[in-house]
Amino acid sequence: MMNKPWLAQYPASVPATIDPDQYSSLIELYEESFDSFANQPFSICMGVKHSYDDINQASKAIAAWLQSQSLAPGSVVALMMPNVPQYLPTMLGILRAGYVCTPVNPLYTGRELRHQLK
């Protein structure tokens, strides 16, 4: 058995294992969380709080905007953002719109970005 010392730090309410087949998609997992925790804080960054519902509504707006851009279903959308609060609703908006999200390192040089996008 593998030694997992981090489990000692888990609160009693956090399971040590998960069932990866519990959800059919990442969006299903998030939608359940949005419903269950709508008014709970999702993130706090530089003193600004965003609730689960804030993230839910922002990701829906991003999905709607993306769908209005006439991209083909299943298109790959590159997401070139640092680790900021806007990252998750943008990523979820891409997925909710029916596209594939591919993160792109914001520190890439122009040459590296061209190679990645090709």
C-alpha cells in the first residue's frame, strides 16, 4: 500500500478516495456544486469575493458569447491566462459552449505559442 501522509491533514468530512465514474463530465460536477453551494464563497482574491453563483453566471455568459462567434461544435479554444479568478469561469464557459479548452502558458514566447497553436 502506498504511503499517503497528506490524508492525515484531511478534515473528517473529506473522503480519502473518490469515485471517478460518479459524474459523466466535468461540467456535471460543477453544475452540482453550483446548485449546492450557490451562495457560498467560491473564491476570494485581493479582498474580492465571488460566490458559486457568480462563477456559474459568468461561465454561462462566456459560453453564450462563444457560441455567438460561429465556432464549429468541438472547436479547440486556447486559453492563455495566468492563475487569476477569471480563469475558471472562462474555462467552464468554453466547456459549456461545447468546445475543447486547451490551456496555453501565458509565458510562452511568440515562437512557442505559434508551435503550440499549430
